[in-house]
Amino acid sequence: MSKKTVAKKIHSRKITPPGVMYDILGGVWKNFIAPKYNVEYIDHVGMSKVEGSYIFISNHASRLDYIFTGVPVYPKKMNYVAGYNEFHRLHLSLVFRLLHVIPKKNFIPDIYTIKEVSRVLKNGGRICIFPEGMSSISGANQPVAIGTGKMIKKFKLPVYYSVIRGGYLTSPKYNLRDRCGKIEVEINQLFTPEELEVLTPAEIEDKINKAIYHDDYAWNKVAQNHYDIGENGAENLEDLLFWCPKCGKQHVMTTEGNKIFCKECGNGATLLDTYEMVPFDDTCVIPETQTKWFDMERELIKKEVADENFRLEENVELGMLPDYKLLSPNDTSVIVGKGKLVLDRTGLTYDGTKNGEAFTFHIDSKQLPTYGMCTDVSRFYTFLDGEFVEFYPENRVVEKFFMATEEIHRLNGGQWQAVEY
């Protein structure tokens, strides 16, 4: 008998509602971890007393959202849906199996996921999903993934939701060090089965987008909560805020300690422990919040991709998932080749090597709404014919690839369009 690959082992599981291990870990979340992060729950439903099957959704603020959503439901249990590639990582594989977590290949259709979600719900379980498909990059939401409305309508169960505030400020995408401060989790009901019966999938997605939208930077500009950003709170922030609002040049921003500044013109600001940015002096041009800065960059990229000759290219290493072993905790793939990655108005092209042989592929822009990001802004991934491929760029251009890819997809009539909040 041939040895099963990791992928086949993952997809051979018949997932059911979680058992005693969830009871144990849920108690740890509630009594030890949530207090460490100063989590306050505003539960308008009384989730711990809600009986029967339901779907629970939330904005995806950080890497810790399974705790922030699990505690208010406890001692009731939920099956979480998580990124398929995370099941290939050694430190997560066993825990995910014990907690009966359901894998999902992000941003592409995944029949296995729907089957297992259906199995859990038919067995009286509850499902928790983060419909954006990935934790926030900017501190605010992205539109929910294509197909979310269709899936939720299919099951016609009560849908509850939470809005997590402060999660991104505690665990930002640009820096993996947690910064404890304050988190609020507010919970409400979003749909009844009767409402789902008459709503279209598009209407469902529209209501979800509006219900779970949150901007952490705008929220804390008012709330003024303090976070433990330490002496290097701005480290790697230039991966997201790569454009100088004063001189207009790209990839000129850098950081030092709690400062972000332009290497060309000196424009810059100091990051406070509330995440406010204080300009160095009156000559500096600094947006009101990091989200505003991020959104201004997107408008700039929209103008660039409007040119039919737009082209973004970068030397990259190519990573893939190994067939028969799990990845070490710090790894998200194994490097199998290198080449050139080109993004233009037609889509994404890789031309290089794989396992010592020539390897080329192209993904049409309509089939590529965005990418996934396993850890921080140093790398990004997608799926090629259902197989995970990850790119490690030579330069710090990940966020520009994200923005340009998303805007090309939208410009070319792709399904994953922007949302007006």
C-alpha cells in the first residue's frame, strides 16, 4: 500500500463536532488567555445559552480571533474553518485535528469544505467562519470572499456575528509581536432562517459586509486605548505604507524604532502607543490614520493599473507544500524554485524553475481576486489548479502586488468587487 500524502490525510477526515479537548482548551482561553488581552464582551444575544445549530461569523482582525470568538460561546463548542495550508504546519496540525477544524483553500471553490460544514451542521454542531478569508492586512475589512452568501443561504440556519475591535492593534499584520492593550467583542444576531429564505446571496453578502465592517485605527483615534508597542512599534510598517504622501515616491519609506519616515524627503511621524502618528514638524504630510494612508495608496495603484501597459515584475523564490512531511513552525512552504513573477492587465505569470526544471504558469485576472498571506507582509500565496504556491519576493513589494492584483481583477469585471461602507 502506498503511503498517503499529507493532503490526502487532511481530505480523508470526516469532521464532526469537537469533543473533550475543546472543553479543556476553551477553559484555558476563557480563564487565562482572554484576560491577558483585556477582552471585554458586549453580548446582546447571550451566546453561551443559544441551543441548536447555527453559523457564527466575525470580522477577521488578527491571528487570535478564534479565542475572541470562542470565549463568549463557551461552554458551547464551534467548529472553525481555517486556511488549508495551515494544516501542513507541525505546530497546528495536531491541534486542528483535535479541535475538528475544517480546512478551506482560500479564495477558490472548495467542495470538501462545504461537505464537512454540512456534516457538522447535520450532526447538531455550530460553525464559525471568518468570511473575509484572511486576517486584516490594513486594520480594516476587505470584502467577504466570493460565494459566502450562497453558502450561508444554503443552510438556512440562524446567523450570529461579532465585531472585534482592537484585535488588529493587538496583533498587526506587519509585525508578529503581540501588543496587549484593549479588545472589545460585540455580538448580535444577523439573520434568521426566515430572512435567509427570501434574501439573495448578493443581498446576504452586502449585509454581512456592512455588519462586520470595522476600522481599528479610526476606532482607537476616539477610544484612545494604549497598546504595548514597545521601542520598535513601527518596525516593518513600511511594508504596508510604502508611498510617501509628500514627495509621492514609492518604496521610499523606512522605519526606525517608533518612527516612520521617507528616505528621500524626510517626511515622517512618530507612532504613539495609541497608534496615532505625530508628524515630525509642520512641513510633514501625514494622513489622519494608517487606514487613510493605505487607502490613498490604493487610489494611486488604481490609476497605475488603468494603463493598459501596466506591468509589475519581481524576482521571487517559489514555495510549495511538501507531500509527506509537515512544515516546521516558522515555515509556511518549502522553496522549490526561483524565477520572475509578472503581473499585468491579463493576470499573473511565473516563469522560472520548480525542482530543478523549467516551470511556467499563468493565472487569468478574473480567476485571481487577491492572495493569501500566511504570516506577515514578507510573502504571499495563491492556488494553482488547487495546489498551494507561495512567492518570496526579492524586494518589499508584497502589498503593491496585492493592491494591483485586486484592482486589475475588478477592472476586468471579476466577481470580487469593492464595497462602499
